[in-house]
Amino acid sequence: MAGQIPPQFIDELLARVDIVDVIDSRVPLKKAGKNLQACCPFHNEKSPSFTVSPEKQFYHCFGCGAHGTAIGFLMEYDQLNFPETIQELADIVGMQVPVNQSVSQTPVQQNLYDLLDKASQYYIHQLQTHPHRQLFVDYLQKRGLSSKTVEMYGIGMAPDGWDNVLKILGANPQLVKQLTDAGLLIKNDKGRIYDRFRHRLMFPILDRRGRTIGFGGRVLDDSTPKYLNSPETPVFHKGSELYGLYQAKKNNRKIERILIVEGYMDVIALAEHGITNAVATLGTSTTTDHLRLLMRTTPEIVFCFDGDNAGRDAAWRAAENALPMLGGNQQLKFMFLPDGEDPDSIVKSSGAEGFNQHIDSAQNFSEFFFTTLTNKLDLSSMDGRARLVEMTKPYLKHVPQGVYRDMLEEQLAELTKTNKNTLNKHLETPKSAKRPAKKSAALATMTPIRMAISIVLQYPILAREIDDARDLASLEQPGVNILRELLETLHHHPHLTTAALLERWRDRENSAHLQKLALQNLSLSADALKHELIGIYSQLQNQAKQQRRIYLEAKPLSELTDAEKMELRSS
């Protein structure tokens, strides 16, 4: 998307926009040293951990990990896409977005959104009018769903037949291709094109802005698969989307708790009984993207799974993915259903109040974590307790340093009948290693190239200390091309800020990696970092010369050019 707008325009836009003004107009900021802070708008918290840097034109939340530029903030907070955000910021500072490249929409994606919306309306219309709709109507009535709930979730019907959507929406080859790209049509090995969804109850999947991005389809007979989801498309990524989240936000002004259930019908059945805060993953386990999204939405997440082995395995995978995000103001719980029960059956038998009582008695994270680990251990024996320590070590290292991790270690000490001092000798990150020397805090886990990239990102002005990045052109090391490109970019555009540099990498493979390095705590003064950068660059120059000499010496003398022979003699 960023490629549709000239990077020079984005540079100029970010030079004129002040991220402080953009955020402060939406989230009041207070001065905190050289930065500003507030309670994070992307997750619930009582004490502020959301920091805005006027110098870097960058924001970062130490609670949920949200970070980015003014562009990223508007995209997340106002739920705008990239072109809409650029237009919004341009309007603020009175700039004219280049008219030769339309940014009012991203053409490919917008076409898919339009087609998916038309398909959704088509499926809804079929459920209302199709001659063979009664089978699907009876099923919904049997499940006790009212017309209001059916309308709320946009439930429809894909009639039997191979080419209903193809005929209705595929008027020309271009539309047929777009319908295929949207996951609505399939092309087999013989080149035949046909509808993906046939004779199924249809559940549209909406993004956070309420746009249809995909579908789930359920058969009502013994056909397989029972549930069929849209494939990955330019607008649908199942690992980062949740069914029912849009409706949950729409029906709850403030969401105090979100329930993760296993399927579409679980979400819808609960909504029928007034429980409108449930979501479901889309044929995948709960991913870190899912958790990050939910933690910005609610202070409490409850996983609702079957009590069998499969359900507990799914819960454990969710718990593993949650480890790096523990310790904030969020609470994670695990609720397991009795054999043969699902959310629908429980809410029908005990009502919404009874169902919420089940949720209130759910296990908290630490209880589920240690119960699962100790399930097959004999803690009355020293061997069993030692085994628990060894089993817990690889998990604890993923939990951020802080009070919550300390409390998990204390609980482990109680279970193993030992003390934290003894445990710290054996755990991955002992207390004695938590306060390294200032310099080693950044360098201990970073290669010289990563350190140099971090310095250049956070202090772009220091790039002026490097005369010619072309000296590294022949050096073969991971990350050296990124460092060289950053330096060359800053030589041509020395006014760029951290935010502007990061925006130039938006949608590129290394974007997320560079954002992490931009947040790296370097713990050194700007002057010390200048000498660090010069030293690293000198070291890399020497390595490049050595590699070049080895290369030339390995070439047969007859293949060396006159220039290479002279270079070899002078090296």
C-alpha cells in the first residue's frame, strides 16, 4: 500500500506532522521527562505505560507492546487503512496528496471488499427467498436463533449448484479473477472454475471496521468438511482475525471481558441469550496476533474449551502463545466444559446468569499453567519436584521480567519446596543477571550490525559520521545490506526522523524487525553512541577488505583484471 504514494511525500508529511498533536487530540498526554505519557488507548490499564517521544516521533506501550509512528497510530486508533490515514494527516497540515497516484483506496483490495460484500448480500437474500431455503431456516429455528440474531451476524445461505456466485457476480474475466482472489471461486487442475461454497449455511467474517473479508460455511448433512473457511487472501488472514469481534465491539460500549469459544455457532448461540462478548478463532489455534488484538480490547480474556484432551491441548497452545504478554493489567482464564456440553447447551439449560457463573469459576492462568505441568508428576518425591523445575524453565524465560514473573517463580518455589534463591541458580535468567552493565545491556544480545542499525534508527543524525556506505558493498554478513541502505538513505535525506525511516520500510520484509530495533534500549549517551557507531563501521570496513582480499587471492591469476591485480598489490 505504501508503494502507491511517493516516499518523498510521506517524508515531507511526517516532517510537518507532530505525533504529539495527533495523539494528544485523541488521548490526553502528560509530560514525563523528555517524553509524554498516558494510559494506553489499546489496552485497559490503571497506571500509564504508553509513551510518546517527540524526538523520535514514535510511540510505544510498555504494557501491550503497541508501537509505531503517527501513521501507525491513526491506522490502529481510528481504524483507517493506509491511504485513508495519509489523507487524514495531509488534511491536518494542509498538504495535497499526489493526484497522479490515487490514495482514496487500494484498488485490488477495495475491489475484493466490494465483491465480498455483494456475495454476503447475495447469501442473505438466498436465505430469505430461495425455493430450497426451508432446510436452513428450520436448522436456525431448531438452534433457537431469532431473526434479530440472524440479522446481527449476517447469516445467509449458499444454494446447491456449481456456479451460482460465478453467474451472479462473474460477469467478465476480470471479475472472475477477482472472485477467485477473494476465495469465492476455485479453479481445479483441469482449469474448471466453480463456486467454493455450495449448499452451506454461510457466516460472513467481518474485520474490525465491519467489512466482509471472508466466509465460513457449514453443511447440514454428512458432507465433509463440516465447516469450510475462506482461504488466505489479500484481505483475509485467519491468524489475525476473530469471528464476532466486530459485533462484540458494536454491542458493548466497553468490553470488560471477552470469551474465546471454538466455533461460529457458539458465538451466535451465546449472543441469542444476551452474551455478546464472545469471539471464535477461524480454524486455527489462538495466535499471538489474536492475543495482542484482544489485550488491546479488554482487560480479561477467558478461553472456553471442551474438557477433553483436544480441548486441553488447544488451551495449552494458547497459554504458550500468551507467555510473552503476561504481566500487564490483563487477566487470562481457562474454562473447560463438561463432557458432552458446549456453550449453546449450557446457556440454554442455565441461562446467561448461570453461564457467567461458570466463567467466574474459571481457572486463572497460573493455576492452569501449574496444574497442567504437575498433572503427571509426583510432587511428594524429590525427583518429581526437580522435574517440575526443569519443565518450567523453558516457559518462564518467555515471561517478561516483572512482578508477575516473580510471583510465578515464588509459586514454583512453593510447589517444589525450595526457595527463590535456589531456583535462581537454575532458571534461565537469574536475578543476578537482571542488572547488566549499561553498555552490555544493549550489546550482550546484539551483533555489531544490529547495534549499528539500532543507533542509526534512533539517532539518524549520527549517520553523518559515516563517510561512504559503499565501502560495505562487498561485505557478506546478515543485515549489512539494511545498514547500508539506511546510511545511504540518510545521506540523501539527512532530515529524516526515526518515524520517517520506519515508514520507508512499511510493508517490507524487515519492517517489524526494524521497529523492534528502534525500541531497543541502548542505555548510552548520544556521544557514546557516536563513537560506538564509528567503531562498528571501522570494524565492518576491515572485514569487507579482508573478504575482498580472500576473494581476489582465490581467483586464478589469469582471470584477474589489471584493476584487480593493482587492488591486490595495494591491499
